[in-house]
Amino acid sequence: MGLLHRRRDVTVDDAVHRTAELDAARAEGARAGRALQRAQAALDSLPVGVVMVDARGHVVSRNASTHVAGAHGEVLVQEAIDRHVEAALAGRESQSAVELFGPPRRVLQVRGIPQPDGGALVVVDDVSERARLDTVRTDFVANISHELKTPVGALAVLAEALADEDDPEVMRRLAGKLVDEAHRAAAAIDDLLELSRIELGGRAGHELVQVVTVVREAAVRSLAGAEQRDIRVDVDEPSPDLCVRGDRRQLVSALANLIDNAVKYSEAGGDVFVSAPVRDGDVELTVRDRGIGIPTRDLDRIFERFYRVDRARSRETGGTGLGLAIVRHVATNHDGDVRVSSEEGEGSTFVLAIPAVVPASDPAGAHEDDEHDRPDEETFG
């Protein structure tokens, strides 16, 4: 009986020991499973797609960023992944770009990298923004080179003609054209510098700016061009108490560009109307003209750099196509918005909306535009 009892004790002890080992193994497996889940969650949070393959070609891990919306795009990306896995398993590093036309348009860079254990790593990187910026940069250089080449070339031709001319009247006319082309080149350079300064400056500061000062300075800056084209600029000045926070120079530049744009696309002898009503907590720096208007198809693109509705007329007026791009950047820097409404043959209205700052002593809505108190509102917008 004693021996049997001891054997039973040993069996029970073995069972308890094995149970403890199993429990420990289960706990270890659970910890490993949670670690794998955390690792997969970390991979899935990456903006870069990652596919890991072992030496036999079996997928070990793959994160969510390797999948793209749309069956067609998914097929193209998977084909590229398979191709680069094959190359990496053969010991070759490879890379290619996959263009998805969307919408939205995307460019994915797929790269295969051989691994020391004989496996493969494939990285899928969305380079759409980089590709877009490269395109913008290339177009920018090409456009500004063209803009500067034209007046500089004209200056050379006019200078050569002037050097060989003896007639005082012809010399006077050629000299006048020289001055015009020089001003055109200078205007292009000024617009470039202004746009660069505003872009690099980023968000506007917190200076308290009187809106009436912005309106007056912008109108004065545009006066010479308006007088040259016999355009009258009518200004409805806001209250001196009405203010915004931001960069006065940027705001003046933006409003002056809107006025210049209205002047250039108005018929000689026309009128341009400038006002700054307050609506829904925003100062609406408004410029309205009765000019040629803008075709509906162009309204979505007029704030792009160098985009011009009528290139022939822009040559005549000396526009560079940067003015409205400057306005858009100023609006963004001031947490504002810019919008346009237009009808061909009737004119256009541009509104640069900037959050208003009304002194605490001023009753709420004291500067709100009132149709009954402002008889010009219906006519001038």
C-alpha cells in the first residue's frame, strides 16, 4: 500500500506540474499574441505600406497601407508588389512608380529590398504630394521663365531698333515701348517676390489692423493704373473701429491685387466699387466691377498661379497671373476665405473674408452692413 500511495502521489505531482507548464505556455502564447497584435497595430498605423515575405515566398506580415481603394488600383498595386517580391527573393533591389488616376490622382512608389535571411521586404510609399509639388515647381519655373523672357526679349529688340534710328519721333515711340516692357518685367519680378514672401511668411501675425487703413492704402496703390485706363474707383470706407488681426502689408497687397484685377478687366471709363461690410463675424473686403466677367468654366482655376482666363488680354494689360494666387495665400494665412461670383459681360465680384475684431465697447453688430442705411449697397454689392 505504501508503494502504491507513493506512485499515486508521483502521478498527481506530474499532472500538477504538467498543468502548470501548460498554463505557463498558454500565458506565454497569450503574451506573444498580444505583442503580435500590438506590432500589427503599429504597422497598420504607418502611412507607408510594408509587406514582409519569408524565403519561401510566404507573406509574414502586411499592413493596411498596402491596400488602396478601388478594385483597379488594388490590382495595379498588388501586381507591383508581386513583381518586386520576386526580384527581392532573387537578391535584386528594385523600384517603380504606380500612377492611379483616381479621383483623387495618386502616385505610389513601390520598392523591393532583399533581406539577410533570404526573405524580402516591399515598401509602398504614397508620394502624391511630392509629385504634385515637383509638377508645380516645374510649371512655376517654366511659366516665370516665359513671363520674363518675353519682355526681356522685347527690350533687346527695341534697344537694337533704337540704336539704328535717327527719326526723333520714332525714337520717342521706341523709348516709350522700352519703358513699358521694363515695367512689365519689373511687375513680374515684384509679383514673384511678393508671392514668395507671403508663402514663406506662413500664418499672419497678431497685429491689430484697422480695415479702413487697408482699404485706403490698397485704393491709393491702385490709383495710377486706374487713372491710366480712365477707371473710377469708388470706395465705401468702413468705420475706423473695425479691425482684423493679421499682417497689414499682406492684406493691403491682397486687396490691391483685387482692385488691380478689376481695373484691368473693366472697359475704359468704367467703375470699380470697393467696400468692407461685416457679415457673420467676417470683414468682407469686397471688390466689384462691371467688366467683361469670367466664364463659368474658369471660376475654379482663377486662383492658380499663372492661370489667366484671356491670355491675349493679359498680354495687353501686363498681367502675370500671380495676383489672385497672392490673394488666396493671404486668405489662408488669416484663417479667411476668398470667393468670386461672375457673369460674362456683366462683371465680377471678389470677396476676401477675414475674421473681424470688434472692440468690446462697440455693440454687437454695430458695423453690420444695413441695406436700408446704405443706398449704394444694392448697386455696388
